[in-house]
Amino acid sequence: MTHSILSRIPFLRAIVDERFLEHRRRSTSVAGFTAFFAAIAFVGYRYFYSHAWNWDLLAVVLLFVVVKMAIFAWYRFND
């Protein structure tokens, strides 16, 4: 899909290449894992210091795990 967009918009070809797409993929992955670990840290902090579960942050952590494993399984069996 990206290559078809690049072929239609000539000035993007000079800016967007394989390195750009790989850097975007890596930065998105790092940002996702950073948010995941921050959510885990907040859940742990609120549990150990306030003695209360923070269910919305726990839901974010579990959503990350489910989506990550689902995408991993999809790529494993379809690539």
C-alpha cells in the first residue's frame, strides 16, 4: 500500500524510503513497550502504596498483551 502512495505522490519518494518505514516501525514498537511498562509501574505503585487496584490501567496492560500476542500469532501463521 505504501508503495502505491509513493508512486502517486512524487515528492514523497525522496522523503519516504525503506529506512524511514523501518524507523517508524521501530519507534512505534519502542513507544508501545514504554507505555506498557509505564502502565505496569502505575498499577504496581497504586497497588503497593494505596492498596487499591487500578482496573483501568490493568485493562490497558492486558489489552497490550492480547493485541501483541494476536498480531504475533497472525504474522507467524500468515507470513
